[in-house]
Amino acid sequence: MRNFTKNFAWAIVALIAIALVFSFLNSTGTPTRTISLNDLAAKITNGQIKDIKVSGDAINVTLTDDSKAVAKKEDGSSLTETFRNLGVEPNALQQVNFEVASESGIQFWAGILVPTLLPILLIGFIFWIMFRQARTGANQAFSFGRSGIKLGGLGKEKYTFADVAGLKEAKEELIEIVDFLKTPQKFLDLGAKIPRGVLMVGPPGSGKTLLARAVAGEAGVPFFHISASEFVEMFVGVGASRTRDAFQTAKKAAPAILFIDEIDAVGRQRGTGMGGGNDEREQTLNQILVEMDGFERDTQLIVLAATNRPDVLDPALLRPGRFDRHVVLDLPDINDREAILKIHARGKPLKEGVDLRRIAVRTPGFSGADLANLINEAAILTARQNKKEIELQELFNAVEKVILGPERRSRFISQKEREITAYHEGGHALVAASVIGADPVHKISIVSRGMAGGYTMKLPLEDRHLRTKTQFLADIAMALGGFVSEELTFGDVSTGASNDLKEATALARKLVTRYGMSALGPLTFGKDEMHPFLGREISGDKDYSEDTARRIDQEVRAFIDRANVVAHKVLTSNKKALKVLAAALMEKETLEQEEFNEILKPFKIKPVAI
Ligand code: ADP
Ligand code: MG
Ligand code: ZN
């Protein structure tokens, strides 16, 4: 539509230009007066006329005083006759220099054609514009069936494995693919089949897209990128044809990589009947299966697909000859985090002596994308303070910004609320400092951020893959620390603890139903898996009796009660320390690990077992 208005405006401009040109052509330059034929005849008789030029209907007159005038001839009559009729003496007429200019051919034709042709041309022009509009519109409609596949990689930004930090196992698996693409003959000679599909599994931001690009970059082949959700947008019934088109385009360019992002958008198990557009998804999925099966033995197109939900994929997608290779991308551990930070700090001025390891320590659970975002935030914070180099403080602030959203210092908090928050966070921290098995406190703050009123950051000493029952129980006790502290100090509790309680309860339930850590013994209850990537439960079948359900509830309650007792014990026996801690928090708002340890030192807190 914008196109149309633009063309229309151009047409108007063109018209005005044409009109201007013609008005210039018609004007003779100097303004001349017009006289009637009678007048002219009288002037001839009086001998006032020097010469007369006739061209067409126009009579251009030059008077004896050299002034000019024009008159108009009668149609179809001879000029001399006209003058005679008007009573001009023949010898007076002879004094005048007569000249009849025959109209030039161009002028003559222009006189006839311009008035007739111009409107026709104009109308034609307008029609042409309208047709053009209609045609592009139609083209757009027809192209909906096309894949809208994007070519990236070659020519554009080229990534290699050097741009991908960590992910060692994933890279090792994919090096094989790079080899296939570089020297296919080596494998074909041995009768080996070239792999077709590789499924990359990992949480959002773990670098799936990046790694796929890097494979193309390493092999030096074109990289085609399409998101599965694009297959099924806009119109019903285009998913299958888009799929076909995407594969065709990529196959033509082989050796190449075709990357299908978010394949779970179409690759969900068929026949589950969840959500609308099910048929559309199924057709698209079927088409993908057909395309994957239609590869020649030596087709050098490798399809990489990415998902964070491998469990929902249709088993047919995962069968041999389709996406039979799986590459798992985990969240980075501390060393990888440091490496990723280093990659993204390239080209950004870090202050001398800034140790990115210290940032890596504080960012367990961050994905590669989070870390890239963190460095960027730090650069923005630095620029906002008109500094030239990124310092450690900006990086620390960026960590918190990424975790918790921007600081909200401006939110008004009453003195009472600050006091409650200080005792609440102090409670968490004190329990963490006393209970054996708890992670050390890195930072306490009562500055509200995002949705949290305040926070206590505890971090494991090293990235751990295994956790013990003692550690879990310490976690639960620490989670209850805020609640218990409020209760002991004010004799009342606030809503600030609700999230803590939710977490504590969920953890206690997991000890019973997942980890076999309760009196119910080494069994799991319920089929609902804790989702490895989404980090939340998907409800599933209840595979235990009502009686067991009651006993699970009892066990969960027992864990919470036990943690509650320990938290009470710690906080009642360290009332003085809690008070000093809360006061320090109200004064400084934020305490770093060293400051926290310094405050607690004089109290010689006794470790408590849980
Ligand atoms: P995904 O596709 O898994 O959601 P992306 O590949 O889009 O994640 O990653 C997003 C961004 O995060 C990348 O563009 C890159 O800047 C950064 N990133 C993620 N993982 C890594 C890594 N291992 N090394 C370097 N940068 C990474
Ligand atoms: Mg991605
Ligand atoms: Zn809390």
C-alpha cells in the first residue's frame, strides 16, 4: 500500500512537470498586448505598422515604434480580404511588410497530437501503475508457499569453532560432519552413508544456532537457516510446500547445511491433539519425513535441527536415516563461562587486571546468551558513566541486572518495610552461615530488584553435578530462614516469604518423590519428570495409591518441620548477630561476602547439623 501512494505521488509530480513545460513553450517570453482586427486595420491605414507575420491563426504585429502586438485571424478567410473588408486601402497595405510563415511540421503535429494524446497517455500511465500494484500483490500472495529460506554463513558473518567456547563434546561430534562435507569421497569410497540429520538438543541460549553456523563455516559450505515455526505461519496449507521448497533450495546448493530451528514447533508427536492447527503441523512434519527419506546416497546436504524439548518430538523424526544423531549442548560450567566471557569481551576495552574468572564464579546457570548479554550490559553501564574502560564493578552490576532485572532504587519503601526486609534477608544469610552443608553467602542486599524485595546470593563453591541430602536439607533450612527471622523478630510474618516457602516445599517434595531420600525408601513416585531443560514439572500419571500419597505428604511435612526447627534454633541462639546484621543491611543496603564474614566474626557462630 505504501508503494501505491509513492507511485501516485510520482505521477502527480510528473503531471505538474509536464504542465509547466508546456506553459513555458507556449509563452513567447515578452508580454505582448492583444489588439482587435479593427484596431489593426485602422493602424495600417494610419501607417503605424511596420510588419506583420502570420503563423497559423496568430498575427504578430510590429509597430513602427517597434512595439509588438498580436491579433487573431478569422478562421478560413484570407487576411488581405479581411483588411479590405475593414476598409484598408490597398496602397496602405503595401507599406506593410507581410510575411506568412507556414507552420512548421512539428508545431503543426504537436498542435494536433498533444491535446489528444496527452490525456490518453495519462490514463495509460495510471492504468500501468495500477496493474503493477496488482501484479506485485499477486506475487506476494503466490510466494506464501515459498519457504522464505534464508542464506547465511558464506559471505555474511562467518563463524568457526573458534567463536564457540566450551561445548567440547558437541564440537567433537560435529567435527565428523565437517569432515563429511569437506571430503565426502573419502567416506563414500568406504561405502559409508553420509549422515543426514543431526538433532542439537540444549536449553535456550546454549549456542545451538551458533554451533550450526560454525559447522558450515568450518566446512566452508552455504548455511541455510529456517525456523520451523515459520513453516506454519499465516496461511493454512503452506507448511508442506514451504518444507519442500526449503529442501530443494538447499539441495541445489549442496554441499550445504540446512538448519531447522525450533523443530519441536512442527515435530511434536502426532495425534496428541493438543492445540489447534494440528493437521497443518502434521502435514509439515510428514513432508519433512518425506524429504529426509528422499535423499540420494551421495546427497551432500546435512540437516541440523535444534530443539530444547527433545522429549516431545515424534519418534518417527528420530528413526535411523532421519535425525538419528544427537548432540547435547549443556549449560556452560565455570571454565566454559570464563571462555565465553573472553570471547565476547574481545574488542571491548577491559580495564587492566579485570579477572573475568570472578564473573564466571558468580554466574552458574547462565547460558552463553546470558553471558553475551552480561558483557553487553557492562559496556552500556560503562558508557553511561562516560568511562572509557569496563571495570569489575560494572561487570558485577551487569550480573545482577541480568539475573534480577534493573535496580529499582527509586521505588519507595517505608522504613518498616526496609526493616522487615533486612531481618528477612539477614535470617537467610545467618542460617546459611551456620548450617552444615549450606553454600556460602556471596552477597546480601535489601535493594529491591525486579520482583524480589531483596536477596541473598549463595553460590556453590564449585559447579556441582551431585548434591547430597544434607545439602538439600540445608537449602530448605536456609529458604525458611527469612520466614523464621520475621516471625521471631516481629511476632508476625509478611508475604515476602511466599516464594521461599514455595521453593522449600517443592524441594522437599522432590527429596521424597524423585531422589528416594525419605523414609519411603529408594523409590520414585509419579511419572512426571522434572524437565531437564525447562526446569519445570510436566504433570503426568500418578502411579501410586492414595495411601502412598498421604505418606508422601507426611514425609514432605517432616522435612519442612525439621528445617524449620533448625532455622529456629540458629536464629534464637544468634539473636544478637541477627540484630547487628540487620542494622548493617539497613545502613549499607548491600553487603559483600567479605563484609558479611567480618560482621559475623565476633559472634563465633557455632555450626549446626541438620
Ligand atoms: P540457541 O540457538 O541455543 O538458543 P544461540 O546459538 O542463538 O542459542 O546463542 C545466542 C548467543 O549466545 C550467540 O549468538 C552467542 O553470542 C552466545 N553464545 C551462546 N553459546 C556460546 C558459546 N558456547 N560460545 C560463545 N558464545 C556463545
Ligand atoms: Mg537459536
Ligand atoms: Zn526470602
